Amino acid sequence: MSQSIAVWLLIVLALALANLPFVSERLFGLISMTKLRAVKPFWLRAVELIIFYLLIGGVGWAFESALGNVFPQNWEFFAITSTLFAVLAFPGFVFRYLLKR
């Protein structure tokens, strides 16, 4: 896999996983929540978002290690990528909480 394909695949996957907690009532998009609650609470959506962020970080690390050297990251990298992941989740947040139905 070339580097540009890996980068675009990671961006598309991050966009999809960042919005999944807000567009789906299923836990992680797989487990039905209808027996427990009708609507997922916001804190559960936030936990899903954090877990998906860690998953995307692992996929990015795997792509980086497959393509070459893995560079060490400091706290600045994680601060920037976590805020970028939150920005990618904004369309799903708007769809869930700000649009009138």
C-alpha cells in the first residue's frame, strides 16, 4: 500500500468512526441498546468517541510501521490529533443534538 492511499484511508476511517457514536443508537455500532435504554446518554457517546480515537491511533501506528519507521510522539501530537478527531465528529454532533426534527 502506498503512503498516499494509507493517509486517505486513515482520514476516511477517522471521519466515519468519529461520527458513528452520534448517528447510531447501537453501542460501537454493533450492540443493540434497546433492552437497556431507548436513547444512548451523552457520556456513553463520549466514551465511544475516546475508544474510537484510540482505535484510529492504533490503525495509524500500524500504517506507519508498515510503511517505514515509527516516530516517537510527545503530548503535543496527542493534543492536536484528539482535537482534530473532535472536529471530525462535529457533523454527527450537529445531526444528533442541534438539528430540529
